Amino acid sequence: MTSTYETGSGPGQAAVLTVLTTTDTAQKAEDLASGAVAARVAACAQVVGPVVSVYRWEGAVETAREWQILFKTAAARYDALETWLTEAHDYDTPEIIATPVVRGSAAYLEWVERETAE
């Protein structure tokens, strides 16, 4: 049986986030993914795309082909990841959205924490 546990701030519990961003080329997405992992602000990053994004920008509705990057990081490393993404990203206002992981494989969540430890 696989072990799972809830994440949070209690004793012995990990706090892990998934963090989403997008960019306009596959190469930029791969560069952001590998750069964040190399900087240890994310344990893992997955690139998905292309996706079609529809959004309002400067008063107009825009449609663009983008690639999503989903990072896995320890909640304690979120600020470092956000800072890193803001500096590395070429968008004026990059999408950076964090979602808490409320349950998961204990071994995987512990790995995320180890790989993002300072």
C-alpha cells in the first residue's frame, strides 16, 4: 500500500506547492523549467503545450499559443521561485500561480522538499 499524507504546517508534514507559468515558445519553457531546477527553487518542472490562452491585455482580448510550465516546490521556497521566475521570464506580467498540494505520496513530497532545500 502506498503511503500518502496531507501537507501543512503540522509536525512532520511537508508543505508542497505546484506553481504554474506560461511562455510563448517551447524553448523558453524548457529554459525556465531547467533553470528553476538547476537553481533548486523547484524539484521538478513539466512543460505542456502548446495550449491556447485567451486573455484580456491592455484593453483588448488576445489569443496566443503558449506553453505551460508546472513546477513542484516546497512552500518554503515559493518566494525564491517567484523571484527567480520574475527575473528570468520575458513577459511584462508573467502568470505565476501557486496551488497547495493537499495530499500526495509521502515519498514524492519528501523528495520535493529535499531537492529544493537551501
